Amino acid sequence: MGEKIPMEGVNVSPKMARVSLNHACREGSLTTGFLHPIAQERINMNLLIEEEGKEGGRILCCVAGADGTRTGRVIDDTLELSERAVVHEPVGLISIFPLRSSFKTVGLALIALADAHVPVYGFCSSLSALTFVIDHDHLDEALAAFEGCFAFPGERTAGR
Amino acid sequence: MADDVETTATYWEARIKTYGFHRVTDLCLFKVSLENFEVFRLGHPLCRMGEEGIPLVLTFAQVTPQGLSASFVVPHLFEGSVRERLQETVDPDGEGVALQVFPVEVIFFYGPHFGDRYGIAEAALQSLAGSGIHPTATACSGSCVYLVLPEGKSDEAVRVLSEAFDIPRASAQKSPGVKQA
């Protein structure tokens, strides 16, 4: 292992619920079919990845653990979606804050998680953060794995 | 009076404020499909691309019934290098099944309390859908919303979004290679 890459910080989330959804319809139907009722229920999504492809749409989103049941109910009430949506609990989000976005950071993080046998259900970059969706029970292992390749300053923020 | 009364405060605006829409053009979206046993192999070509100085605009991934679908948005200038590196890992026979490339543009925006409010992505996608614009992908984590659009669509999308959202007059400093509405 080479020199550790400096990070501005790391954050781990409390227990969350992960919603996976596949939808055969295309072109915006996910917005009305899923995002609109979620917004009407005032449910905040801490992470959202939505993709359109030849086979239809696919969504991964994470909501607070306390909102998992309500999110499931919204999906169940939207009959079109219910057959293809699954709510998984509990998951956790671990976010690292690189000094700048880089392929190397993503690569090292994936290698570290693979070496620690931590399954990854999704990841997403943002302006200042790179966030991974993993099992909540694996957050400690993931943190230890990241500490092997990234240098974090001072105290980390733990939301658990 | 009930003992368990809880007051919840939520930041809300009739018209959602943003700090402006940032538009990045001349990009490529690489979509990589990996089976479960292959996911661990992805890290090495990504590290190599990082060491070669290939810039990363955006990445997102989600599980699929088969494994993982990972996407990487990079400047068009680096399409050849990225294709080569990813092909070595996920598509060594060049069949193109596991690796797809699309010309895209990206809009990203953020605003007050975006990280802990509901309905922002929905408001953006709803307004775009009303104008017949359908993003290829949407990715939000933290307080920033990214919209990946087919090539040539970002200009119109910014116009539509600017009507739906409130943008303060004072514009922020432009980042290199990033246009701000």
C-alpha cells in the first residue's frame, strides 16, 4: 500500500432503508409514479440514483430508517410499481470527502471494500463527497478499510 | 395534553431557491455492467485512470439482479483512454455487451438545505418532463443534484429549470470548464 490519500473527512449515517425499483415504462414515468408520491409524503431521500435505459428505468434511493415503512406503503399504494420495488433494511451510508474528485479515490475505495468483504449496493459522487451504500452492520469494517488507504483529519462525524 | 407531542420544523419555499445551474458539455457517459464476481476487479482500472490524470466529472452505481451497474462521466477528450481501460476489465473480447458509451451533458445545482429536504429532485424532473426533456440519469447525494442529459439538451434544460426554480441575482464564480446560468 502506498501513501494514504488525504481526505477532508468521513461520515457514517444512522440506519437507513434502501429502496430498489425497476420499471418497464420509460421517459419520465418514474417521476410521477415514484418521486411525486414520495415528495407528497414529505420523505427525504438522502441518496437517489435514477437511470433510464433500453429496458426501462431503475432507481436506487436511501431514506431514513424511520421512513422505511412509510416508503414501502407509498410503493404498495402505487400498484404499478409494487411488483418491482424492494425495500431493504438496514443499510448505511459511508461518505468520504476527498480534496478533489478522482478516479483513484473511487478505485481505492472499491478495492478496500472488496478486500474487507463489504458488499456495495451503490455509490454516488457529489461536489465534495463520495458516498457508498452498504449494510449498516458493515459500517465499522468499511471505516477500518478506508482508514487503511485514506488519511482522515481529527475526529470523524458519526451519525449512528 | 398528550405526553408525546413532537414538533418538526421543515425548511420550505413556494419556489425552490438554488445557487444557479452549472452546465458541463462535451462529455461521455460510460455504463459498465458487472456481474457480482467481477465487481472487485473494477477498482484497479479506476486507480490507473486516476494516476493517468483522467478527470472524473461524476460517478454513480447501483446493484442490479446480475451484479452492479456503474456509470462514469468524463470529458469527451478522454473517451479513448477510458474505453481502453474499462474494456480491459469488463469487455476484453470487445463484444460491447458490458460497456456502453453515450455522448452527454451534465447540469448540476445545489441550494439551501438541499441535503435534508424532500421534493427537490422531483421538482426538477417534473419541470423537465413538462417540456419533454428526459434525463438519461439523475444522481443526488448530499446537497447537490446532478442531471445527465443527452447531448445538446442541457441548454434547453437550464432554461426550463430556471423558470421552475428561484435563482439569486448574484452569480457565483465560474469554475473552469463549467458554464453557469
